[in-house]
Amino acid sequence: DTGVSQDPRHKITKRGQNVTFRCDPISEHNRLYWYRQTLGQGPEFLTYFQNEAQLEKSRLLSDRFSAERPKGSFSTLEIQRTEQGDSAMYLCASSIDDRISVTEAFFGQGTRLTVV
Amino acid sequence: AQTVTQSQPEMSVQEAETVTLSCTYDTSENNYYLFWYKQPPSRQMILVIRQEAYKQQNATENRFSVNFQKAAKSFSLKISDSQLGDTAMYFCAFLRYSGNTPLVFGKGTRLSVIA
């Protein structure tokens, strides 16, 4: 396993279009996070999953954002009707967190979204 | 909700010198994890060091060590013998032990190591 993989690495889209990003976590990791990061800022929490269950979604996240993790494996993050303010790096991370053992979160390289 | 504060937006250090990055957090929990992550320019985030709150001994990883003050809710990172490759954004992060809460990050400190 080579780590957390995100696809695509870069996405340019026109305002109003829908986009979907994919994250493949490290295979045995049960927890998966999505974060948004703008230049020079810290990762802003969007949502996270424990296996296939979405446990929390940030209150800052509009209804245009949705995420899934079918079967507790890969995850997708969809943004509908994109706006210029959605331009950012979208980071995915995975970890083990089963109350017996907890690992650090391992990050993917991110998907850079530019809305024009 | 847990919050993580990094009060130094930017810092610089001469090569081979020592620098300390500050982090404070707010929680009512007794058991939790703290992390320092490094994000080099245009590269992915990687773990530098982690600390379990129940451990009194400060974690160390080669040139990196922490000063964990549980009562003060402080978790600073010391980098000794700074190298040019240490230039990066550094993020402090908090994870509650009892689960069902996300990993929370501070806003980061941009560290520049100067030759």
C-alpha cells in the first residue's frame, strides 16, 4: 500500500459546475477525513467517516457539499454549483481509530480546485 | 468543542540553531492525543511527532522534541540543529481519545530556516 491517494490532483472548473473528488485511504484504516485548506492556512475540517458511517459534518459546510464512503473503502466528495470561494486544496486523510489503537492521520497529496 | 491555537504565524531561525513553536489547546477531556505535522512547500502533510496525554514523558524524535504541559494545556515543539529542509508550515493538532470526534488543527506556523 503506497498511502492515501487522491484523484484528481488538479481540477479547474467553471462556476456553477459540479465536481467530484475521490480519496482512496490506506486499506486497513477505518477513519477517513476530508479537510479544506487555503493558502497559508491550517486544514479546515469538512467531514469524517468511521468505516461507512459519516459521523460529523462541519456546520460551515453548505448543502452544496456532500460526501460518501460506500462500504467503508474509498470516499468521494462532491461540490455542486461551484462558486469561486470553493477554490482551495481539498485534503483527504485516513487513520486507525478503534479505541484499542489510534494512529496518526496519514494525508494524501490533495486535490487543488480552481473555480473560474 | 476543542480548539487549537498557534500564536506565531511566522518564525525564522538560523541553520543549526534551535527554535520552539508554541501551541495551546482548550479541552475538558483528560485523555487525548496531540500531534505536530509538517507541510513543506507544495508537498503533503507528514507527521513530525505525537504525544499521548496520559504519558508524562515528553516525546522525542531525533532533533524534534515536545514540551507537554498538561495543566497549562500547552504543547510546544522544539527543533534542534535546524536544517534548511525544516522550512515548512507546522501544524499542531488535537484528537480526543474517547472517539467520535475529528482531528482538529491549529492555523499553523510558517518556519523559515535561514542559511
